[in-house]
Amino acid sequence: MKSQKMGAFYIVLAGLSWSTTGIFAKNLMASGISSQEVALLRLTLGTIILFCILMLQNRAYVKIDRKGLVLTFFMGTITQGLFNLCFFSSVDAIGVMNATILLYLAPLFITGFSVLLFKEKLTALKKWGVFISVVGSTLALTGGRLDLDGLTFTGILLGVLSGLGYSLVSVFSKFGLKKYMPQTMILYSFLFGALLIAPFSSPHLILQKLNSPIVVLSTMGLGIFSASVAYLLYFAGINTGIELSKVGVISTIELIFAIIFSVIFAGEMINGIKIFGILLILCAIVLINLKTQAKAQSNLTGV
């Protein structure tokens, strides 16, 4: 029970760290840096920061065997490289809001993987939790206004694939953490992801665009908070043994933090429907944790 609570706590903190991505990315793109270059900066700086931390903490964490390289290669290319390329391409094709809604289908994929690969029991509470989290995310993003103009099959497909790629982070980490340290897996997945994205951006031109304090600070924030810290917390949460189906729902709290930050720092408006969506996400998080509490109570009473 304690490990489940700690796992949930780490996932919430990871969501808080991830929610800063939009703020930093917006500053960078306003300065003429493309979305692909933002993704490359995030992964490259994340790799450098983690490498320096591990070299100071324990150099053994930098070492990895051949099987680990294969695992992190697929993890990095799919959940970092292809995920970023699919998501930003989807944004270009069907807009930020529609692409983000499709991205938040990830809890559905994570729940499916948790049942098929890890034999988790799909209870009624989990089903309702996932459903409510997806509905809540949609309402929180749209405010009740769906923008269906300009939808294309390619854009929708790329959005769905980005959600799939996002969900696979949990699956790869669940397998890898049985043998490898979280820091090691994140380091190499960042590295392989950056190598995949590099040909689709202009690495030789990026340094020229880091020409103002706001750009430099946003780049550092992107690498530290939305990359290194976020993934370290996320992997720490999964490493507690928390069920993946719960991880998928709890991680949607990132959206709540992102909306709060956008209202505070970007002056964006929030309406009643968005607030209702936020409440639904919170309800979903509470709902999927009810069974654990009920089971613990039954054990205490001897039922």
C-alpha cells in the first residue's frame, strides 16, 4: 500500500515537471526555433545533464550491456524520437488542440498493455477511471469547443501514433527496470531519441538561435525540468511496482498543471467546462485508487 502511494506521488510530481514543457517550448518557438529543434534541444540537453549527474553520482550507472542497448535503442527511437516527430507533425496537420486530444488517448493504450502484457485485472473501477480521464482531458483541453475543421486522416493517424508512443514509455520501463537502473535507461533513450530527430532538424543552426537570456533559460528549463527531472520521477514511480493502468490515469494530472500554468503565465482564459474537465480528471485519479484502499480495509477486518 505504501509503495503504491509513493508511486502515485512520484507520477504526480513527474506530471508537474512535464507540464512546464509548453511554457518553455512556447518561448523557444516564439524566438524562431522550430518544433523539431525544440524536441532535439530537450533530448540533447537532457542527455548531457543526466550524463554529468551519473558521472558524479556513480559512473557504473553509465555502463550498459548489449541487451540494454537494444532495449534503450527501441525505447529511445519509439518513445522519444518517433513520438516527438509524430506529435509535432500532427500539430502541423490538424492543430495543437486536436493533436493533444489524440495524445491523451494514452491511458487507453497503457491500460490495454497492462492487461495483455502484465496480466493486470481490468476492474470496473479501472474502466471507469480510464474513460472518465479521457473525457475529462478532452473537456479540459477544448472547453467544450471541438475544432473539427481541417481534420485529415494523416493528421489523426499521427496523433494516435503519438499517443501510442507516449504510452510505450511505461511498457519499456516496466520491462527494463527489472535489470537496469532508471537513470541508465533514461540516459540512453534520450541519446537514441536525439540521434533520430537530428536529421529532421538543423543542429548546426540551433546554437545561433540561442541568442537571448529568455531563450537560454527556456532551453535549460526544458532540459532540466521537462526532460531529466520529469523522467527520473516517472521511472521512480513505475519502479515502486504501481500498476500501469493507474499510471496512465494519474499522469493525466500533467494537463491540469499545464492549464494552471497557461492561465498564470500566458494569460489564457478558463471557463466552466474546462474546470469541469479538470474535476473529472481528479475524480478519475481518486476512482482508480479506491480498490486498493478497499482491499487494504478488508485485510484489516479479516474479510
